[in-house]
Amino acid sequence: MASLMESVLGSEHPAGLKTTLLTKLVNSANISLLSLLQFVAGTSLTDEHEHVIISTCRRIDLSLQSREDIGAFLSYNCAASVVCARLQLEVSERSPGGVACGRGAVAVRIRNLCLASLASSPDFPTLRHISVILDSATLDLSSSQLGTQLIALLVHAHAHVAEFDKAQFEAHLATCRRVVGRLVHSPDSTSFYLLRMFTCLASADRAPSTLIGALYHDCLSSKEVLLEALSSSIDRFSTGQLVLAISRQLDWYELPALARLDPVSPLLLALATLRQFSVLSSLAEKHAPQLAEVLARYPLDGCQKRPLFSILRHLLAGLVTSPATFHRCLPALLVIVDDSDSGGGGGVYSQSVLLACVLANHFPGHPDVYDSAFPGGVPPISQAQRLDYLRRFGWAGGGGGEVSLIGGEQHLAANERAPGDHVGLANLGNTCYANAAVQALFMTDRLYCELVGRRELAEGSLELALATLFALLQHTQRACVVPTDWLSASRPSWFVPGRQQDASEYLHHILDRLPDSGCFRGQLESVVTCRECSGVSATRQPFSDLTLHLPPSDTSSGDHGGRVPVQPLLDRLLQPEPLTGADQYACPGTCAPRLVDAEKQLSLLTLPHHLILTVGRFAYDEQARCRRKILTNLSLTDDVTLPTQSERVTYTLCGIVFHSGDSPYSGHYYFAGVDRRRAGARCWLLFNDSRVSPVSEASLEAWPDRYSMDTPYILFYTRRGDESCDDGRRRSLLLNSRLMAEVERDASLFLKEKADSTRSSRPQSHNSQSRTSFWRGHGDHDDDDSPPSSCGGGGGGFASSSANQFIC
């Protein structure tokens, strides 16, 4: 008889005809229901076979006696579990004891069956059967006790099944989504479900199977529901656990069915709304380069590529305080192959190139990176366009409002300095103006030796704070120093923390508070001669810089390629200046109290070892009635000379503070300085916050033509013949006990941080070995709270209303 039933099930007849034949066979042979179920238990059933068996059983005249047979059989064999569960529910509905009573007992039996089946056969077929049982059961699965038990059961089971049939995954996913939809129906059950999922995903002991993604549910796509669930449970997880949980969800995108659901994007938006910026920063630094490499090199279809790029764009457009992560992604961003169906918003390739251009404009000052990536120069994007892009796709997209310039660069202090490398300064939130100025001072060997070489420095003085920072920049083991203490000591009282400020004003404030050593200070004399009474008024005053006035219409011919040489601007500064019209002079002599025409003449009495020239880039536009930036280029390759009463002194350019941006109310500062350690042709170093990189003089000379918004703002010159105070002397300089203690303390902290980082990364390192083939070999690099705002490059990302932001 069993062979006849197998032949019916294995025939090529339609399912309806198989059901009719099997029903006639069972009735004619007087086969009991229990015998039929025993046949099912010993047979490998397909989904069609199960459908035929169930349809056949429904045509059999079920008696109440059959109910006990089915109930006893539930724990007999998992292969018949679907049939048993469905039949028992149908029998329980006909029982005299009432539907509620019958179903309650059936629910417990189904749960027990699932537990027993998983214990004996923890594999994918068992999960398929269990999910179908729960999907087919007409039970009320929303009771809190049963629901939470089944949620915990499903999460645990799916997390521990390593091998599964990907061809059947979509059908399994559809079943699971229906089941979870019945289990997760309220805020409490959603929170519990989310908690169980994240607890499993954040486990450091074992990486869960990608199959757990089958339990993803629509409640995680609803921003409101997700926010409520996260708000109630997020405090139970550390930043590292949240990062690990979301990192493992990225593995789900290997399966197109899950990639279409895009489970990670709603989570990122919710985290931004909840201001979990440390989590987002860690995710961006760890996974953005991976995502870019996968998109560029891995054969994906459109349903995988588009959501993965959306995640990459969200991470990079939010991490706008440091260019390091973007620079790692840049080569891949420009070679991402487009998806076949671009939709209405442009393909992935065009969107990827736009992202690269926006961020390249936002992070200027990296010719060593951009010259190869953009052979024709970085396509310019206006500040308004950049800000709009960052608002739409960055972390502000989660919480609304202004662009969230998140992350700072404090974490980069954990990176180790390579031998011989210079050290960067972390941007702590719109502090590029200070970083550029400090690096310019640090590269001045004479100032370094004067400060660091002192045996005694007054406690609490600015000299001690600057000497300490200099000592750390020279001797630290870190690739980047966090200048928190220095900023607290040096920031002017009228500077608002977190807002961008003017680098020249900040530099003036520092030099005015340092003792006069002749390093940067000279003396000038201003003589005003009245044209009516010939009275002369002479005033002597010290100076730490000279301001070059740059008319917008200035052009030049000859060998300078249309740029304005510095020497003529300097000579003009020392030429007689008529004081007429609105600039008339209030003569203190016999002409008083009338305003009269006069002539002003500046002359230099003494000159400093190091000359600072500030370019008057920011001027008031009478027609537009606002301040604007003058973008006129300068020729920077020539030496300059200045006369005194006794000699004419020649200066050689040794450093430049650049201002990037097209507005006087926003921008980004960075510094380029001569690397004195290298003999022969002059080599330069580019100090851009935490990043320090070499740049050739030829590249620097071509820079203004390629990056028109990046203009020299503060020029540093050294007196010719004064190069004897070089890097060799600073390296051999002995630190006093106070500075040595700070350097040793920093070294101890750094070693402790490295040890802590190694311990905390071990579980992740272990889990990375169990990753799916989707990520393996594609950019899997491990480099390694209120958000500070930060200056982005090219004016993107901040604006200050401070009246004294820029001083010409």
C-alpha cells in the first residue's frame, strides 16, 4: 500500500488529481488516519506532497478519536509536523471543549514540537517546517507569553543554522515575514523583538548565520516604530555592540531578497535622529571603504547595488569632519559600475561621481590625492549645493535641521605615527583655523628652539601651553595630537567654541601674548605730513605681520602666468599714501580742528627673523553691500626684499596658510610648509588637520590654477641666511623636566589605549573569519556624546555670524 501511495505522489498528475486518487486509495483500502501519518513520517515530502496529503486528510471523515492520534503524533517526526499541526487545529475546532481551550493546548504542543525538532535536527529543513507550521496555524500568536517565547525561539534557531538552501530562501523569507508580522504587533513586542535580534547580532561569542536576516520585519522600516523601540532598548548596548550588530546586518545584502528590503538604512536614520553619532562615525570609518570596494569590484545586481550605495552615501555624507575615510573610498567611488536600471534619479555610477565631487570640494587641500583622481581638476560645486547635498543625504537627514558635522578627529589619536612622519592636529569642531596657525609656528625652528629649550616656563602661561604642544608634536608616538588643552589656553575670550574663526586674528592673539624675541616682531614708523602746514607726526609701533592689499582687478603679465607677484604688493605698502577725500587727516597743528589733505609714509626700522604677510582677501563690496572674498591668484615662487634704514633684507618663502572657499563667512584653513629635513630641491609638507602629506614644489606652484577657491592667505618667510636654526638642532634639543613628563605621560596613555583597543577588537577579528563570501577579500580593513561641528573644505559645512570672523 505504501508503494501505491508513493506512486500516486510521484506521478506527474496535477495536484488536484493526485488528491482525488489518494483519497480513493485511502477510502478503498480502509486506511486509518494514523497509518497515513505514519507513511508521511517515513517519506521525504516536497511542498506539493504536503499539500496533497493535507487535502487528502481533509476529505477523510475525521472522528474525535483521530484528534488523540494526531496529538500523540506531533512529537513523532518533523517530516509530518506540518500535516499534524494543521490537522490538529482543524480537529480542535470541532472538539466539544471549545475552540479556545483546544487551541491553547495545541499552541503549547506546537511550541514543544519546535523545540524538540530543533534539538534533534537544527538544520534549514527543520526551520522551513517550523515556519510553515506557525504560518499555517490559525492560532492567536499575539499573546505576550507565547509570542515572546516564539520570538526568542526563532531568533535563536535562525542564528545557529550556518548552511541553508539559497534557492529556497525567498520562499522562507516570505513565510517568516508573515509569522513575525503576527508575533510583532505592539510597541512592547516590537521592543522585545528588536532587543532579541540585537542581542544575538551583538554577541561577541559567535557570529550569527546570515539566515537570521529572514526574520527582518517591516516594523524596522517604520521610522516612528523603530525610533520608539530603539529609544527603549538602545541603552542596553554599548557603542561597540551596536556597531557590531549593524555590521553583521550588512552581510545580509549578499541575498538579493534581503537587499531589496534594505534593513540597514532605516537603522542609520534612526541612529542619527537619536544622536548616536559615535556609532555612526565608527560604522563609517570601518565599513565605508568596504562598501566602496564591494560596489566597485563585486558582481551585484541593481537590487543589491542601489541600497548598498545608499548606505555608503549616508555614511560618507555624515562623516564630514575628517577626509581620511573619504580618501580611502575615493578610487573605488570613481569606478563603480552602473546598475542596469537607474530609475528616475540617475544611476549608481553618476550618483557615486557626484558624491566624490561634493566631498572633494568639502575636503580641499589634498593634491596628492585629487591630482590622480581628477586629472582635469576637481569639478567645482558651490557652497549652497554642497550644504543642500549634505542635508539631504548626511546624518542631518535623520534628525532634520542643520547639517550635522559630526565625529571630530579625536579617534585618530589612537593611530600610531610612522617613523620620520610629522604629526597632525585633530579638528575638534571648526578648529582648522587654529591647527593651521599652530603648525605654521611649529615649523618655525627658531620659535620651537626658543620655547622648548627654556629650562623654566611659568605655570599656566601661554608659553608653557605652546611648548607642551610643540614637544608632543615632536616626540609623540601618535599620528595625530588632540589639542584640547592648547585650545583652552589660547582661544580668545570672544571666540565662540564650535564656530569657525579667522586664522590671522587667532595668530595675532597668540603672537601678542608671547614674549618679544625678535622671531616675528619688527618695528615700523608711520610718518604723516600735513599738506597745508607741513606739520609732521611720527609714530613708532611694533608689528608681527604686514597686510598686503589686493585689488580685485590686479593682473600681471610676463612669467607669472596671470598671477600677482608678492614683491610689487609689498613695495606698494611702503609707498607714500595720500590721505584725501573720506580719508582726510585731522592735523593736530595749526590746521586743527579741520580735516585736511595729508600724506602717509611707512618705513621699516627693524625686521624680524621670520616675516609674516597677511593677504587682504576679504573686502566690502559697495554695490553688493556685503563682504566678499577676492580670489586673485598670487605668484609664490619668488623671494621678497624689504628695506630698512641700514640694509635691504631678503626673505625666502617657507610656509603658506591657505583659505579654501568662496565666501568671507565660511571656509577651511590648512598649511603648507617647507620640509627642512630634506636636502636638495625644496620639498613641502601639507598639514590639513590630522593629515600630513608631502607635496612637491611644482605641484604647489600649479595649485592655484587647479584649485581656484584655495587661495594663499598668510605667507611665512624666513630671512635668508637664517636657516642655521634647523631641524637638526630641534631634534637634539633636551626637554626640561616639565615637558619630558608630559611626553612620557602621553606615551603611557597611548600604549594603554593600544592595549585596550587590541582587547576590544579581538571578538570582531574572530568573527570576521566567519563572514560570508560577499565581503571576503573586498576592502576588509581594520584601521583603527555630543557631536562637535566642524569646518568642511571649501566653505561647506559651517557659517559663523561672528562680526569679527575675518579681519583684513
